[in-house]
Amino acid sequence: LRASEAKIKSLEESSDRQQELYERHVGQLSQQIRSIQENFRSQLEVAQSENDEQLQAAIAKLSDVERNSKSERERMRAEVEQEREEQASKLAQAEELGQQVATLQREIDELRQ
């Protein structure tokens, strides 16, 4: 009987340790998610600011181009297109980060179940 009680107590303690480990892991994952989300928001704000600055610069350049010759306007249009491609690339990166955050959130949700 004592051996059974000792075994039961050992199993209960093991179960408690496993629960503590699980809760600690969920906490760590939650913190990682928060950190990733904060980093994502920060990167997104920086990218948006850069995009806004690039857009303002492109608008200013376009005004100059309109005052210049046709060849000058064509050159400027090429630069604007390059900036748009860079912006599209940055937005794609931001979307990828968003997907990573969603994946981690799903993992946390699965661990919590």
C-alpha cells in the first residue's frame, strides 16, 4: 500500500512538474509572440515612414521632371518605378512577418488546448 501511495505521489509530482513546464513554455511563447508583434509593428512603422518619405520625394521629383525635357521625364519615371518596386518588396516582407506572427499565434493556441 505504501508503495502504491509513493507511486501515486511520484506521478502527481511528475504531473505537476509537467504542468509547470507547459505553463512556462506557453508563457515563453506568448512573450515571443508579443515581442514579434512589437517588432513587426515597429518595422511596419519604419517601412511606412520610409515609403511616405519616398513618395514625397517622388512627387517632388515628378514636379521637376514636368519642367524639364521629355528625356528627363522618362528618366525620372524609371526612378519612380524602382521606388515602387522597393515599396512593394517592403510590403511583401511586412506581410510575411504578419503571417509568421499568425502562425506563432496558432501554435500558442494549439498548445493552450
